[in-house]
Amino acid sequence: MRKASKTIKVSYTPGQPLSAKLKRELAALAALPDREIDLSDIPEIPPGAWKDAVRGKFYRPVKQAVSLRLDADVVAWLKEPGKGYQTRANRILRDRMLAELLNGRA
């Protein structure tokens, strides 16, 4: 027998401050243990759903021009595969940044 679930409908306009009521509802949801969250109306994602996903296809972070002094062999290594060495350097640094953020080090 399935437990009756309490559905909360929330209305929020982006850019507006959160109301006290909405803050209470969000706090109550955050405090709810995962096992008590009813996911029956959410379809499971098939294993191959993300196989063609591409990072950065729609999200374009703001770029900032910088002057950076790198060892000559590092620059040669970045340029070795061909055009796009700055993009490669950015990707390497972003991957490292995200890994450290996920591990709690910044």
C-alpha cells in the first residue's frame, strides 16, 4: 500500500526575494530524508541518456583575457595537437577546479 504523499505547489518569480512561507517550505523539503521523497511520478533516466552530452553546448561562461607566463615546454605541449591550445588549457584548469570543488578543497 502506497503512502499518501503531500504535494506542495510553489510559485516563484525569478529575481524576486523568497517569501517567508516559501523559505519555510524549502527548509521543510531540505530536512526531509531521501527515503521519504515520493519519486513515483518521475521516470527513471535510461543508462545511455547522457552518452551524447556535451559540456558547454548551451552554457557559455564569461571569458576574461589574462596574461599568464607558462613554461615553454607546457605551451608546446598545449599547442602540439593543433589549433585551440587556450581552450585546452581552460578545459584542463576547469576540470581540476571542479574536482577540487567536489572534494571540498578550493
